[in-house]
Amino acid sequence: MAENGADGGGGAADRLGARFAKLWAASTTSALGSGLALIAAPLYVASRTSSPLIVSGATGVAWLPWLLFALPGGVLVDRVDRRRLMVGIDWTRVAAMAVLATAIATGHGGIALLYVVLFVINTGEIVFRSASQAMIPAVVPRARLERANGWLTGGTTLTQGMLAGPLAGFLFAVAAWIPFFVNAGTYLASAVLIGLVAGTYRSSPRATATFGPSEARRAAAARGFRSVRADIAEGFGWLMGQRLLRTMSILIGLLNVTLTAATAVLVLLARERLGLGSVGYGLLFTCIAGGGIGGAVVGDRLIGWVTATWTIRIGLLVEAGTHLVLATSRDAYLVGFVLFAFGVHSSLWTIVGSSLRQRLTPPEMLGRVGSTGLFIAAGGNCVGAVLGGVIASSFGLTAPYWIGFVVAILVSAATWRVFDRATVAQAYAEPVPAPDA
């Protein structure tokens, strides 16, 4: 893989190369649009009905594609040119969101149409994200994967976690159709930016930013005749055979259960134990987002200083500490500080996890392996969303946090040795071996 843009001038994004700068701008812009839809959709539904079931249905429709299409989406990413796939997804989302915005503006919008559009754009988001992650090793040098993933994580956290909420609320207050129209514009900008990224990014074993040899293209074509089920099974089987990546994926899925269960009732904890109103509750998520941005900005340097091994291990302890503080503290400032630290940890884990996957996974399987990880993580989120309310209703408001604390301690003890220095160092030292021709 050739070095890209290592000219030493400008900011960090410049040193990662012009192609990565365009990919980052596209992903960040797209994330802003998805964040606007995430906030504006329930606002629109709530303006049309007071039914909690129908309002919560918007969130359910947004999550459902992650369970249905994450795995087959990874197969698609590994079968076609990833850049062209992302462009096609964005144009599809432009059309869908423009139809919704126009319908709302002309008084013909309905909840059913909103549900359909949310389903379409979130289906696209799954494949878009998998393709974007799979492109990174072909766009930046191997030694700069942490920096690249840090920029992507920081951009997404800034736009979705901090900007999208207040912007969507303000635009919706002006007119209900405006945030959806702006969302269509962000997908349009993303499509144009990705279209400007030079090169081809086919999912062949020797895929790079240039056309691969004819044998690689024939191998990719031969895979097209395999069943989707067989390709999914191959990607899942490969991931389960990799101890390091398998443990990371299962950890993230399991910890997502406890985290989502905790956040599902956080609004009640903020009101009843911390004495916070709606603004204070929103600021708790701002603390997480602020920590996430900070972690993304210094992530590659911090990981290099403490090592990936201790980044993972300390992160497990931060998970446990976060649940413990939420279970015991009535001090809003302490909770805010701990959630800020959790945001830092979340970014660092994202950077390490993505970089390890990109380093260890064969290029022709990046889409499937990445989408399997997304599927496991989304499954944890869905289960946690249901369990949080059930546990709190049955055993008390702090019960989800105590359970989260116990689970985090147990998984820390069970996986501590998996992430030893030698194993992680080997993953960083060894390039992915090229398959035999």
C-alpha cells in the first residue's frame, strides 16, 4: 500500500492524505444528517400523536435494520467497489429524505411514510459505515490507522453527539420539514465528496486504491457466485476464530447491553436522584460527547503512550466505575465528570477496536467482519433497551447500574489476560499476510 499525503504540512487530516480528508468530510457530514433525522423524527411523530407506542416506534424502526441487514450488508461491501457503493447509498438517501421533506412541507406527510424513510436511511447507514471502515486501510498507511479512526470518531461524535440535537430542535421549531430537507442536503454533500475520492476500492485480496491484478478481479468475481449465507458464515467463522477480535466483539455486545439498559432509565435517575431538569439531563449527554471528542483528538497519541493493552484494560475499569458512580452518587457534578471520562474511554475503545480489526482482517473480508461486529453491538443495544426498564421496574431505579457494575467487573477479570502486551503487540507488528496467488 502506498503512502498517502505524507507531506508533513497542514493539520493531522492533511498528513493523512487528500483521499482520507474527503472520506472524513463525507462521513462527518453524513453523520450530521443522520443525527438530525434521529432527533427530528420522534419530534415529528410526537407532534402528530401522543401514543407512547407510536412515538417509540420511530426508534424501533431506526434500530431494526441493524439486526436485519448488518450481516448481508457486509457481504455486499466485500463484493463490490466500496466507494461506488457509498455514493449509491447516499443518492438513495437523498431521494428518500427529499420525498419525506417535500411531503411534510406540502401537508401530505404521515407517520407511516416517516417510518419507511427511517427504515431506508438506516439500512443505508449500516452498509455505508461498513464500507467506510473497510476503505480506510486502502486510504491511509497502516501506521496511521489510529489517527484516521480517531478523526472519524471525533467527527461523528461532534456532529451527532453535540451539534445535531440542538440544530434539529431549532430547525424543527422553525418548520417541521426543514431538518429533513437539511438532512437530504448532507447526504448530497457526502455523495459528492466520496465521488471525488480517487481510485477504485474493490474487495479483492489485493485490493488497493488502484486497479488490482486480473487474478484478484477473477477471485472477486468468483465470490459473487457464492450464496450470501455462505459468505456470512465465512466472515462470522473467521471472526470467531480470532481470539483477540472475538473477545473484543463479544465484550462490546455484552457491555452495550448494560450500557443501554443504564441510559434507558437515565432520565429518571437524573430527575429523582440528581435533581436535574430537562436541561441538566441533556447536559449529561453533552459530557459524554465532550469526552468522546477529547478522546478522539488525542486518541492516537494516548494509545501510543499507554499502549493498546492498557487502553483496553483501563477502559474496562472505567466501565465498572461509571456504573458504580451512577448507582451510588447523588452529586450531579461527579456524575457529569464520570460520564466525561466514559466518553473518553468510548472513543479510545472505538479507535483501538477499529484499528485492530483493520490490521488483522484480510482485505477481502473487512466488510463481513466489520458488519458482524456491528450486528453484535446492535443486538446488545436492542436487548439493553428492553432490559433497562424491566429491571428498574422490578428491582428499583439503581438496579440496572448495579448489574452493569457487576458485569463489568466479571468481564474485566475474565478477559484481562486475553489483552496481554505480547498478543496485542503482535497484532500491531504483523501486517495481514497476502494470500497465495
